Amino acid sequence: MNETNMENVTEGITEKVVEFDLSDYVVFAMMIMISTLVGIYFGCFGSKQKTAKEYLLGGKTMKVLPVGFSLVASSISGITLIGVPSEVYTDTAIYSLMIPSLLIACGLVSLLFLPVLYNLNITSVYEYLEMRYSRTTRSIASCLYTIQCLMFLPAVIYIPSISLSQVTGINLHVITTGITSVCVFYTMIGGLKAVVWTDFIQTVITISACIAIVVIGTHNIGGFSHVMKTAYDAGKLDIFNMDPNPFQRNTFWTVTIGILFSWGSSLSCAQWSVQRFMSVPTIRDAQKILIIYWLGISFLTGISVYGGLLAYATYYGCDPIERKLVSRADQIFPYYVLDKTGYIPALPGLFVAGVFSAALSTLSTTLNTLAGTLYEDYIKRRGVTEEKAHIIMKVIVVAIGTFSVVMVLAIERLGKILSASYVISGVTGAPVFALFFMGMLIPKTNAKGALTGAFTGMILLLWIAIGSSLTDINHKHHDIYPVNTCSDTKLFRKFTNSSMEDEEMAGVNEEDVFFLYKLSYLLYIALGTSVAVVVGVVVSYITGPTDLLTLDPNLISPPIRRFLPKKIVEECQKAQEEKLVVKKSGYI
């Protein structure tokens, strides 16, 4: 890294401006080159995909390890690698509670949802909703997923591009256009196989960058025990806040329940995850993917949490936020990397490559799955041939990538759209999860009840999200944590999306705010799903519940099937056995 000095006149502090040197550019360029070559290989040479199923599912011949890594990579964006350390720096290590909560979510998905979806052998996860309820239900759920992706993708591109722009001086829009073009290229020509293998390589890069930074940083500060002692003395390790109040931003209950519903919905009914489960030969392989996924996410979460503690211990005597060296908490960890490890050749380049790798993984996954969703749920029914389908999905990938780059212009001008994208993820995710939950676990629900419940949950969350945003409740500070500044010991207020000065001006009296607007953002999906399910069940019984004798048992979760009429379960089992015999004989 090259370092120059620039005088901060207002504060009288000498501030280092850190930029990429040749070794950093080489590391970053190698990551981009490898991703491109993988796409070229699968698109032009080895194992080309000629049909829609081969393009979307890799011919159901994918290996467990790369698919598992791909699932991990798809869940970890640059936002996560930057946001988690910042959250820990300004709050506590309570985000580590995600690890046991995610384990429970993976177990429930493996037991309740995965057996149904895998055995149906579907390409689009929303096919299930048509089988269970109606084509209208399928189309609505698919539409909500599309909206969620289109709102989320620009943020995924924008945030890591800012970091690269700052250290290279290259225009932000040149970076977003160039990086997105590379991702669109290898996703378009290589299909799922290219996405999975680039995800695998990019995950290795991300993990390597994180390990290198925390190991070197820990050594420089005096060891692991020093980091943990500083965190303990500051109350950072006090993560068991058992207050059941749902209006506190971060407590044991809001984090564990919120993560359980959030990750449960993502793994059980999101196209990007189910598509990977369907790409391996057996259901046992799909369940192994869940194990790899939990291990990978747990490791990256743990190392990100520790990264926040490491940055806190490093700057305990001189807080960069108080010194105006960074303007927002989410800049803390990138600043730490450049400030404390920038003297090591190629390491900052590896970190930025890791952040971008995570972003590219999320982007390529979403491009591939969204192309499949739009084709399967809206275009395929028009009688398109397999040859045309392959071309159509490539065109969709290009169109979505172009849209995302254009939307970055809007995000740059309207910064609050970043936080809004996460709110929309919750607003659209909860009703879709409720549809699958009712479909597999509550056999008597019907299409009218399911759709009514889903819309009720979505409208409720929209109301809360808009009201909360207007009153700025979720941006207010409730806790304080000590950070010893250079001049004296002060109390540093925890903040999320806006600067301290902005919040002091925008603060409102909480007593005058409607109570639901104060709900922790972590509980949005839990509340929306619960309300949708309750309303869905009630409306189903009012309008006439589903006749269980007409219900296909394959659409119901295995633990619930035992409560269905014995007659239809036996008939279903007999039909499956006959089909298996015919298949083994070679006739199908």
C-alpha cells in the first residue's frame, strides 16, 4: 500500500490516506480473472449446459462441497463483512447468537421443508405453490421474490464499490459497470456450474482475507487475551440481555428469534437456496449442504464478530469516529484494515478482493436464480423450446445486470434506499415464507386463506416499516458504550445508519410514537409470518378448509403426514413404490 499524509485542519490531526499499490492491484485482478476464466470454461468447453435444467441445476450432478461453499458465499455479502464488525464495535458481540439460532433453523429446514421440495424434483421453488394452492399464488410469490432481488442487487454492488473507489481513485460508476459486466458475463455463459465454482473460489478468497487480517491484527495488538480482556472490561461480551421487550433493538430474544425466522425463510423457500439443494444427486447430499452451510456461516460470523472486537481493542485509546477520521460506524473495519495492516504487501488488496468476492457471489447467484424464476414462472408456460429457453435466460441475466448498474445512480443520490432495501427484503420475505409454512405444515389451509394471510402480513410490515422510517425510531440510540478517546474518556453512543449529529436533530419523543413503530427491525419477518399464518388459517376455515382426502401427501411435510387420512397416505406410498420399480427396470 502507498501511504501519504494529509493534514486535517479542523482537528489538527495528521491523517493517513491509504491507496492501492501494484501488489494490491495484482491480487484483485487475479480474483476477477479467475472468475471470468471459470465462466468461459463451463460456457464454452467443459460440460456445457444445453437445456434449461442443466443451466439452472447443473444437471443435478453437482458435488456437495462446492455447492455448500456456494450457498455460504451467496449469503455473505460485502455488507455482512463490513456491517458485522461495525455493529460489534458500536454495540456488543450479541450478533454471535446467530450461530446457535442458525443451527436450529438448518435443522428445521432439513426436517420439515427440504424433503418435500427435493422429492417433487422442481426447478422453481414456486412450482410448489401452484401444486398446493393455485397458479395465482405461485405468480404472486414469484413476483415478490423478483421485487426483493431487484431492490437488493444495487446495494450489493454499490457498497463494496465505494471501498474500491476510495483506495484506487477510480470513478465509482466505472467500477460498478466493470465489475457487474464481469459477473454478468460468467453467469450468463456458464450457468449454475460457473456460479457454484466461482462462489467456491471466491469463498476461499474471502476466508483467507479475514483470517490473515485478524491473525496479524491480534499479533500486533498483543495477543488474543488482550483483545478479549478489553472487550470484557467494556461489556462487549455481555450478550445475554434476557429482556423480553420486543422494542429493544438488540436483545437475546430479538436476535435469536429474528435470525431463526430470517434464515429459516431464506433456506426453506428462497429460490437461491432451494436451487442449490436441487442441484445434487440425492436428498442426503442436500442435507450435507446444510451442514457445510452452518459451519461456513458460523465461521465467518465468528471471525467477523472477533474483527469488531479487535478493532475496538485497537482503537480503545483513540476512537477514529471521535477524531473524525471516519464519518460512519460502517467504515470502521475497512479503515482498520487499511490503517493497521496496510504496510503488508497485497493484504489490503486481498481484503478488498474478499469483500468483492462476497458481493460477486451474491450477485451471480441472484442473477442465475432470478433468470430461472422469471423463465419458469412466466415464460415457460408460453411453450418456449429448450433451445430458446437457454438464450432467453441469458438475455434476462444481461437485462437484470444492466438494471442493477443503472439503479446504483439512484442509490448514490438517495442514500436511504440502502436501508430501505433491507426493509423490503423483510416485507416481501415474510408473506412468501408464510405461504410455504401454511402449505407444508397446516394441511387444511386453502388458496383464499393463504393469499389473504400473506397480503395481511405484507401490509402490516409495510405500515410498520414506513411509520418507523418516518419517526426515525429505529435510528435512535438506547445504549452507550465507553470508548477512551485521545483527549479524555467519553461515552460513545451506538448508531446505525446516520451520523450522530443528524440523529440529534432528527430525534423524536418515543412516548408520542405508535408502539409498533418501535418494534426491533429483527422481528419484522417473525411478526409478518405469524400474522399471515393466523389470518390464513382463520380465513381458510371460514371459506371452507381443504378436503384432506383430495390432498396430495407429497405436498405435506413428513412429520405432519402421519395426521393425514391413512387411506391417501398408503395410496401415495404404493404409487411411489411402483414408480421406483419401473425406474429401476429401465423403462423411464
